[in-house]
Amino acid sequence: MAFDRAFIRFVIFSLAVSSLRQVRSQEPKDSDRVSGLPGQPPVNFQHYAGYVKIRQEDEKALFYWFFEAESGVSEKPLVLWLNGGPGCSSVAYGAAQELGPFLIRNNRSELVLNNFSWNKVANLLFVESPVGVGFSYTNKSEDIEQLGDKVTADDAHAFLLSWFKKFPTFKSHDFYIAGESYAGHYVPQLAELIVDQNKIASKDAYINFKGFMIGNAALNDATDEIGMIEYAWSHAVISDQLYKSINKECDFKTDRQTNLCSLALKKFLDAYSDIDIYSIYTPVCPSDFENSSPKLLVASRSFSQHDLRHKLPSGYDPCTEDYAEKYFNREDVQMALHANVTKLSYPYTPCSNVIRKWNDSPDSVLPVLKKLIAAGLRIWVYSGDTDGRVPVTSTRYTINELGLTIKGGWRAWFQRQQVAGWVVEYEGLTLVTVRGAGHQVPVFTPQQSLSLFSHFLAGKTLPAARF
């Protein structure tokens, strides 16, 4: 009988330990599951939000929002989306205004179901990066002063390794990165780090990385700036005289700018003061006339060295940025998303107001692109053709700098029997334009955007005919 009691106690203890281990293994993921998100329409997929501590030895934590695919979760790839800035939120923009399943589309804090959400074809991960953006935080104020491209890439890579420990079932999935704007730096730099680290990584630290897609991306200062000026002139935003003056006084290739160049660039920015540079044919939100704070910034040396980039108008609204800011400042929303657990001393903003310094930003990421092309990754670059900030002219000049061999010539691609844009396939890279889209392509052309993304993931050429 004593043996029986001892055996029973042993069995109970073993079951308790096993149960505790099972709970612990499930705890990180399950504790981040989102339920009761205010204004959310009913859905059949799970989504999670919360914090991932980047490294055990530091004080940084990045906030993420993750959406499982609508169906076939285990078969679909995992995609990380990054917005740019530097300093703008992938949650407030990418998730809530562009390509996520829930879009903020009015001032009543109601979430609208996105019929063209990218989680129809992938598991979607959004992260607010670096620290100081959105809900992401650090307990060491000096971390904010050390931010730049390198720190952002290092922290994003460390975040991914920690996130996969929280969601281990997704580690074997094909992994891609996508982003826009200054993510033209973030995405290739993170991709390079993953490729390099994978060569020496243990099985636990290996990432099943397959490729990336970037849109209206800041890639190469000289061609970005030349293309920006030409786009404004060719779209009747600036005069012949100003166009000639800029070309005469400004040398974007050497970055040596005269006072006359500075004056000309100020006139250039003034020409955009009454319209949205990120979407030149759409209305602006009335609040933009009252608030000139920078949003969706894209650092560019010839403009930033004169502090002109801070005078660029905000990105496409009308007026979803304001709605998103209001929504994510709600306590019930933050509680539902497991956000702002440290009670930040500043309000939530779509673009960070606490990041004041950016320490490193190379003039060009073309050397990184060349390296990644040689590594055999799938790389697509797309461009909404009504964006004046990183316009299609800039992207075409930039890609031409790579000197790639053309595999498939310039042609139209189609969506629902209409021309959706144009595409050219190079050896190692595909360039796509999206007709009628501004800087944030999924906002303006959601159907074309989803089609583009689906074809990228499948590695298929875009439709070449109406039928």
C-alpha cells in the first residue's frame, strides 16, 4: 500500500510537471493572443500582439502584431513587413492603413475588414522598429541616441531569433521580408545580415530566408534625388526655370551643394506645399494645413543637410493617419494589444517624436543589392507611379545603376482586364510599376497590390494579357 501511495504521488507529480512544461511552452504565444480588440469585425484567423525582448542582456523590447493567414496557416509563408521613416510605425501604417486585415478608416475607431489583406496569401508579421517607434521601447535613454541603420538591422535580426522562439512552429516556413520607403535601407540591410549569419548559424538560429520585396524605396541618394526633380518637372509641379536652376546649381552625385542650390531646393519644396508629395493627384487632409509635423520621412542628404526634409508634407491621409493615432492612444486598445506595458511618458504617434538623431545612413544600398542578387534571393522592386517623393523615375535610374541583364523586356501587366502597371525582368531582380498608386501602394490600389504580392511569393511572372 505504501508503494502504491508513493507510486500514485510520483504519477501525480510527473503529470503536474508535464502539464507545467506544456503550459510554459504554450504560455509565450497564448498570452499574446488578441481577443476583444475594440471595433474589430469577426474573423476566423488568430492574431497576436505584444513584446519581444531583443536580447537578455539589454533593455530593449520591440512591439509586434502578427496575423496568421486566413487559411492554410501551416502551408503559407511568413512575411515580415517594415515601414520606413526612419522612425515610422509598421503597425500604424502597414498593418492599420495599408495591407493588414483590419483598416482604420474613420474617426469612430471602427476597424474595417480589408478584402485585399495580404494575410490571404501569407502569415503577416509587423514590428515597430527600432526602439522609440510606436510602442517599442528601451529602458536606457542612451539607446535612442545610438540609433541608425546598423543598430536597426542588428536589433531586427535579434528580434526575429527571439520571435521564432515564441512561435517555433513558423521557423520552418519560407520567410520573406517586404517594406516601403526608407525600408529600402531596412530590408536589404536586414536581408544581408540574415544571409551572413545563416552561414555560421546553428540550427536554432538559422532563418529559412527566401527573398524580399520593396516599394517606392530609398535606395541610392544621387539617382533618388535626380529622379525626384525630373518627376516634378515632367508632372508639371515645377517650372522650366526652376528645373533648369536646380540642374545648374545642384550636383547630386558629389553632394556638394551651393547656397544657390539650397535656395532652389527650397523653392522645389514650396511647389509641393499645397499638394501631397506622396500622392500628387489625391486630396490632402484638412489637418495637414494645421500640423506640419513630419511623417513618412525619407532621409536624403541633399535635402536633410539643409534641414529641408522636415518641411516635407505628410504622407497619404485623408485622414487615416489621424485616425490611427487616435485609435492606438486608446487605453482599451492598448490593453487588448498588450501594448504600452511600461506606460511610456509620451503619446503614441505613427512616426516617432522621440528619435531625434540618426547616426548612420549610407548614400547607397546598391552594393548590398548586388551582393544579395549574387546570393540568389528572390528580389522584386515595385513603384507606385503617382508618388513624387521616391518616384518611379528615381527607381528606374537606380535600378539602371546595377547594370543587370534584361531577361524579359518592358511590358504591361494586368489585373481584372486592366493595365495594372508595367514590368521588366532582369537577371536576379524584377522591377514593377503600379499604375495610379502613390507612395503607399496598398492604400491606393489594393487589388493590384495583393496580386503583385501573390505573384512575388509564388515566383510567377505577372499576367501579360487581359485574359
